[in-house]
Amino acid sequence: MNWILLIAGVIAVGAALFVLSYRTQKTVYLSCLVVGALLIVASQSLVVIKTGYTGVRQTFGQISEQPVQNGFNLKVPFIQKIESVNNKLQDKTFEEQIWGETANRTAIWYQNIVVTYQIQPEKSAWIYANVADYKESLVSSAIVASAVKSTSASLQDADATNRGTVEPLVRETLQKSIDDKYGAGVIEINKVVINSADFEDSYKNAIAEKQKAQLAYEQQEIENRKNIEKANADAEANRKLQESISPEVLQKQFLDKWNGELPKVSGGQSIMDISSLFPAAQ
């Protein structure tokens, strides 16, 4: 809008100068000159603040604490200036690796962290006046790294790579750090997303070896149980067999296998007495 008014004003002034060269159309000349001047002044007096933004008014470099709301706003031309501050949700990505330690003193890194934040509209003027290069430095890599390291140091190894656990805790820690730096209610940390997280290679190798050892141990335990169960089954079968063997059973087995002939002996020894095997014949 401002550029349109400015261009129109310049064209009107140019037209006035063109008409002036003919020295006859003074009325037209004055009309074009006045319209052009008014348009140029209007281009420097009217400011449109878009939805989702607030304006910060400066008068001779002095910043007003009262934010300028979105929509059409007037300012004193050539004296005042109104700058827009973004109050929408904004994402800032930190691609570098951030190394830390878990509560178990295990080295771990996080990478490609996305922080979603929002400048509160009523604090736009304060941010503009007090934070140098606020668009880049408001949420710095140093403060994010500190929040990540503090969070990882409070977590056990099993939780340190769990995004559902880590991300909300980093957001809370980062919000506290931001509040300590700028004051409460200035910037809201809406969300933190951690796209990559892992332990150092030596730890991963140790975990792999531990898992292999655990698997071998479990397999050996299964074999041991099988052997114990087999031994118990054999012992039970032997016990039952021993319990089933009685003198009567042995006698029956002997008679079942006897062919009716008496044992034959030599050397003057007497024939073996087997009459006890035939109780009915006694």
C-alpha cells in the first residue's frame, strides 16, 4: 500500500513538472503538484500491520512501550516509524549435534532439533527494544544445548532416547531458561521436536555384546531346564519301575520263562529245591 501511494505521488509530481514546462496550464500544474505531495505524505503516514503481527512505534529512535495492533495505523510522516514483529508460531531448527550424558554417565548425542516458539504480542515492543538481532538470537543454540544437556543428565539410559519422554522435558527446561533470561510471559515455547538421538558407538557395541551374552545365557538356561526335566522324568520312570518289582512279580516272570526241566547240577551237590515256587503242591 505505501509503495503504491509513493509511486502514485511521484508520478503526480512528475506530471506537474511536465505541465509546468508548457507554462500555460498552471491550474493543472498546481493540482498535480498538490495531489502528488499528498500522496507522498500519505505513503509515509499510513502503515498496515498484518494479522499475526504487532507494530512497534519509534519516534526519533525512541520506542513506545504500547504495541501497535494489526490493521491500518497512522504515524507522523518522516518522524515516526512502525516496525512489524511476528507473533505467529515460529520454527527454528538446530542441525548441529549436541552431546550430553545420561544419569548413568553414558555419552549421548541429539541432532536436528526443532523449537517452536511464539513472541507474546504485548511484549513485542520490549523484545524489539531490548534484544539485539532478536530474529536470530531470541532462541539461541547455546540455550537450547543447555536445556538438552540438563534434561539428558536427569534420565536413565532406557529413557534418554525415548522421544515421548525427552521432548516434553526439554521443552519444560527450555521454557524455564527462557523465562529466567527474558522474564515470564515474554516468549512461549510451544513444542520441541528431536529428530535424531543415539549413544556413542562404544556404548552401542557394549550393548550389542551384552544382548548377545544375555541371549546365550537364556538359551543355556532353556537347555539346562530341558536336561533337568529329562533327568527328573527318567528318575520318575526308574522309581515307578522299582516300585513295580516285587517277589511275586519276579516269581511269575521266572515261571513264565521256565521250560519244566529241573536244574541239573554235578559235583555231588544236591538238586536245587524249587518246591517253594509251587505252594499248591506242598
